[in-house]
Amino acid sequence: MEKITPDNGKTIAIISYITLIGLILAFVMNHDKKLPLASYHIRQSLGIVLSYLVLGFVNVIPLLGQMVFVVGAILLLIMWIKGLINAVNEKMEPVPLLGNYFANWFSTI
């Protein structure tokens, strides 16, 4: 049986922010352990990824949709950076704007 150390939650939390593959890998790694720090950041990262996918659909609207996409992508980048910094510092703080919603919507993860 693998020994659980405090670092395991931090490592999984950081991995969850590194690409979609990292998010899936973090979800699988945390499936049995359910470490609170890792679970929290997986929820935040999942929310950012899904928000970006929704934003991609808005991008098909000419001009206005493209402007919304650019602004939204910049905001999501800021959210992603803040989430990654929180994971590195082992903080369970929500990402700006939508982080509290992500924590509630994906509370079962």
C-alpha cells in the first residue's frame, strides 16, 4: 500500500492544471485517495477547462463572439495562473470570478 504524504495532494493539485491530459491524470490519481487539496484543485481546473470549451462555441459568432472569446480567454488565463499558484502554495482558494461556482458545481469530485 502506498504511503500518503502531505506532498501527494500538492503534486496531484499541480498536475491538474497542466493540460487536459494532466487534469485526467490527476483525476485518476486522486480517485482512490480523495485528498482534499487535490480534489479542490481538480474541481477548479475542470471548471476552467469547461469554461474554455464553452467560450470556444461563442467564438463562431462573427466579430462580437470573437471579441468575447479574446477577453474570456485572457480572463481564463489569469484564472489558470492564479489556480496554479494556489496549488503550488497549497492554498484552497477559489480562482477569481468563477471559482466558488466551480467548487459548488463539481462538489462530488
